[in-house]
Amino acid sequence: MPTAEQAVRDDEANVVFRGLENARGLILAVSGGPDSTALLVLAARWAKRLKRAPKLIAITVDHGLRAEAAREAVAVKRLAKKLGVAHRILHWRGRKPKSGLQEAARIARYRLLADTAARAGYVHILTAHTLDDQAETILFRLARGSGLVGLAGMAHASPLPIGGRTSLFLVRPLLHLPKARLVATLQAERIGFSEDPSNHDPRFTRARLRGLMPELAREGLDARGLSRLAARVRRAEAAIEFAVRAARAALAPGPWPERGPITFATARFADLPAEVALRLLGRAVAHTGDEGPVELGKLEVLYDALRLTHSRLRRTLAGAQITLDKDWLTVERAPARRNRTRAARQDRKRRRKTRLKGRFTN
């Protein structure tokens, strides 16, 4: 078994990119850091070994947040040219938020990558997430009180629904490899890379968690252990999803009306395992409501209220109205809120005054 300090071999790289041989082309997200630089190097070497390889396009996004970013992008461009890989530099334009900067930058980066993939007619975007990133993600979500879906960590491949596009896939081929092996790969070929100082900035949660990893590893909670936990959670997640689909087919089969009502027999819903009932209820609320995804904590509060009540109950959540009686649990679109109706009337009145004023002044 390779040690953490060994470079990634060609036969390992073949496994890393297995299943992508017949793709028309691949978008590589390359920032210039060690992980993404190794992705570029490994992908280029792999493609050269194929008789008919997908076209590779490396993309570096300059977020406009650091003066060094432009120079780092040019360095990636030079390396890509040396490796025979097409390269483009994209820019995140516009004002930057004062809070949630890293999340906003991530969304902007994926949108730019998705736009490039769509224009080229490609469906795969490759990122350089590693085993270490997986561990940090699990710790981050654990600290945020995530449910099982979050604790399953990042998947090797997942849809990327950016800008309404659902045909794009985000692929993380290096997810099982530790960062140290990628650094060793670059060192073996004497290829330089950049370091983003924000990765060690204690103002950011991920940087603080990254600093805890060595101490956790000494206690036995290393990146491989956390990744193993995620794999086991994904296995349990698949079983739960199977049960949720079966429960839906049994309690409320057929297409659900957009605004509802969706009805479940009260007694049969009460007999479902808690996690299955919680998810089924959450999907009914998300389907009929008009306020977007349902927060897990609020959904749990609603479910507990339904489970503990012994009389008729009516609640609203995420734009849906949930009514429970002795026979039926009903989920449907909630009536418009009174203050919304009043605001709409006031807005119409303002527009009417503006039109009348225009008639008399023109």
C-alpha cells in the first residue's frame, strides 16, 4: 500500500480517471494550489496514454480578492501550455459581499465553470478535493449540526445544478487520496505551486478546523477515519432513501399536485420509523410550499409536535400548511399571509398614483 509520501503512480491515475475515457471533454478547475496543480498534471499524463482522449480545458478563476491571484493564474497557464492542455482565466466581476465571502466565491466559481462547460458542450467538471478536504467537510458539517445527508460528506460525482442546468456533473477524482501524496507527485516532477493564505486564516471556520486535524489524528480521528465514517453514513443513507421511496408509494402514490393537498393516513404515518417519516414530511412540505428548502431543525420541531399531539393541529412551515386530525395528515400550500396581501395592495396603490400623476403632468 502506498505511503502518504509516495507520488501517485500511472496505474493509480488510470483508476482515478476511470469512467471518463469516453467523455467529449473535461473541465479542470485549477487554482494553482498543490491539489489542483496535481489534478492538472495527473490528468494530462493520463490523457497522453489514451489513444483517443477527451479534450482537457483547465480553468483558473481569479476572484479579484488577492493581488497575487493574477500572477498565480499566469503560472498555471504556463504549466498547462507545457503539458499540452488548453487553459482559460476567468474573472469574478462585481461587488464582493462583506460576510460569507468564501461561500459567495465558491458559488461564483462553480457558475463560471458551469458556463464554460455548457458553452463547450461538456458535462464533467473535475475538482481536486482530497481525502483531507473530505475530513474537513465532515467536521464542518458536524459542527453545524448536520443530518445524515451532510455527514455522508462529498460524493465522488454529483449533479451541479447551477443556473438551472441539471446535466452537468461535478467529479472529484482525487477524493480518496491524501494531500501529501499530491504534493509528493509535484515534488517528484519538480513542479511548483502556490499557497492561498486564506487556507490558514483563522477568520475562516475551515482554516480553524484544518488546524485541529493534527491533534485529532493523534487521538485516532484522522482523515481516513472520518472518510470511512462518511462512507458508512452513505451506505445507511441509501437504505433510508429506499425506505422513504417505499413509504411514499404506499401512503401517497402517484404524482403530487404542485400546491397539494398531499394526504397521508394518520395512523400509517405514525407507524413509520422517525427518520423515514421526517423525510417524507419534509418532501411534502418542500413540494407544496413556496419558500425553498426546509430547515432540518424546524422540520424536526414540526414532526415532534405532530407526533406528540392528541388532538387536531395546524401549523405552517416554508410556505406550506400542515393539518393533522385523527384520520389524515394533510400538506398543502399555505394561504397568503395577511401582511403580504396588505403590502401588495399598498404597492398597487403606489403604482396607480404614479400612473395618475404621470397623466396630469405629461
